[in-house]
Amino acid sequence: MQSTVAAATGQPPAKPARSYSSVHWRTISEALAAELVETMLRSGAVVLRDGRLHASAAYGPVVAESLGVPFPRGWPATGPAGAGAPTPK
């Protein structure tokens, strides 16, 4: 069955894109999502009510001051990847 776009344009259907999870973690997206939801339910981070997932934590508004963090290019330089310590000055 052709996709709507392929049928409307007369173009052949596009090849399905490989997902990030299949390339980098060698798992399919559905399996990754299922494991994530199971883990969040088991830990109590989310609850299932009326067939829907709900966050367990109470909502709290974000204060404007917490949004004033620098973008990554403004972060201090660090040592080699994985070192975790800043480069000495």
C-alpha cells in the first residue's frame, strides 16, 4: 500500500528511515519505548489511570530564573571526552 504522499505525487514510496535507537542502541523503537514505560511504572515515576500514563510528581511551575542558563557554547571547556573534569587553566 502506497503512502498518501507517494500516491498524491506519483513518486515511489520512500524507504523507511532507520531510527536512532536501532542504529545506536541496536534495539527497535517500540522495544525501547516499552522498556522505558515499564521501568517508569515500576519505579513509580508514572501511574496508569483510565488507560493513560500520568506523572506521579505534583506539578510545579517553572520559575523564570531557572531558565537563565547559558547555552552549550557558553559552558566552560572540559578535558578529554569522558574525563569529567574541567581542563586546568
